[in-house]
Amino acid sequence: MAPKRSSKQRALRLSAAALLTALASVPILVVGFTFHAVASVLNPPRNTDPATPGDRSLPFETVALRSRDGIDLAAWFLPGGPEAVVVAHGHGGSKATMLDHAEFLVRQGGYSVLLLDFRNSGESQQAVSTLGYHEWQDISAAVGYLSERPEIRPGRIAVLGVSLGAVSAIMLGETAHQVRAVVADSGFATAESLVGRFDRWFRLPSWPFSFLVPLAVQMRVGLSPADVAPVRRVAGLAPTALFVIHGEDDTGIPAEDARRLFAAAGEPKELWIVPGAGHGAALSTVPQEYRIRVLGFLASHLGG
């Protein structure tokens, strides 16, 4: 009988060892999953939409820019009137995804438009995406380019940004002296609160992901989510006019973020919470009203 007992004991020891190994691997799997999920959010596949302004019979020039920190950027310049608008896309988008905005600005508004690819997006240089912390320098390069074009009136430049574009425009802060007006559509108030919602996006339990996600973002991007806080920069935009737009049904970034940005901003400012619109979807939800409101705002602050 002794050999049988010895065999059972070995089997129990092996089972216990396997269980301990499995339990020990759980934290590694959780951490690995968290870092992979964060990387997929911060660096999505590049948008390769082949559309160009030419597909809409809009004349355009291909433009090469360089950001203030040395990143090569791709853009399109669409000639129009002597006032100009930089149009900046959202996270995971490209200049091609903003053609609907550019078209009404040119055709109905009579503006010249610069459509920009942010760093690590579209045809621009690969770089670390930083949720707006460095991307404001891309917008600054676009504004500088327009300022040097002889057909653009000095001081008659605006920025229209959606999501990441809105955040980056607000992050211009005190450096926005060449910008007369900003349309910020679907921006967040702080990256800290945004990152705090990652666990809900992936339907994960709050613990341990509420701790691991910010840590993964910090290690991936090289800065703390607390460092990206448009709500702390927005007051510096004044006297640049600000129009905050947000979808009431935005489940990724709640409309409360727009209200916080508006409350912290200086005058002149406007706020529009769009009923029934999701994230970055105000134009597609109420296209006519969106065009009327945005063009009216720009006319008020770019004209004269």
C-alpha cells in the first residue's frame, strides 16, 4: 500500500504546485492585459482613409509642417477667404476624417482651412501620443504657418478641434495670442478623469484597474494623466473667444466635462450641449444647426 500512498502524495504536490503557479501568474496576466489595453487606446492603428478634398471638388495644397518640438506633420491647405481656420481631428482620426467640417467652412463660411494630421496620425511622423499634452504644439505650428501666408489677414485665425483636437486647442492656453477664436467640440476636462473611466470602457472591475490604468498611462506616455488638464489651461485662452460644444449623450466623455471647461474659461465664451449627440457627433446629429452656430460664432470673432 505504501507505493499507492506515495503516488497520491506526489499527485497532490503536483496539483498544489500547479495551483500556486496559476495563482502567481494572475497578477502578471492582469498587468499585461492592462498595459496592452492602454497601449491600444493611446496608439490606435493609423487612420488610412484615402479621401482628399479633391474628392469634393475642393482645391487644396499638400503642406509639410514641423511642430515646435521637431515633429514632422502633414496637412492640407484649402484656399478660401482672408480669414482661416485650423481644423484638428480626434484621437484615432486624421485630416481626412474632418472633411465634413472643412467643406462647410470653405463653401458656406468662405474661410481658408488648414486640415492637420496630429503627430502619430495620418501621414505625420510617428511619435508618442500624449492626449493633448504635446499635441498643442502641432496646432501651434499650423497657426504659425497660416500667419505667414500673405493671403491670410493677420490675427484672423481660428481653431476648430474635435475630441483630441478640442483638448489640444485649449492646451494652447496663453500661447494662443495669434488665435482669435476656438471651437472646442467634445473635449475632456482632465486626462485624469478620462483615464479613470478606462476600466468602465473595458467593463473591468474598479480594483485593481483603477490603480493600474493610470500607472500604465504614465509609463506609456511618460507623464502623469494629472499633467493633461485643459480645465486648468482654459482660462489662459482669454481674450481668445471660446465655443464649447458637447454631445449630451456622449458616454466616453460626459457633458459635465464641457460644463467644467466653460465654467473655468474667461470671456468671451459660449456653451452648447447638443441633445441626442454622442462623442464627436454633433455635426452629424444636427448638421444644419451645427453649421449655423459655428459659422455665426466665427463671423462674430473673425470679422471686422
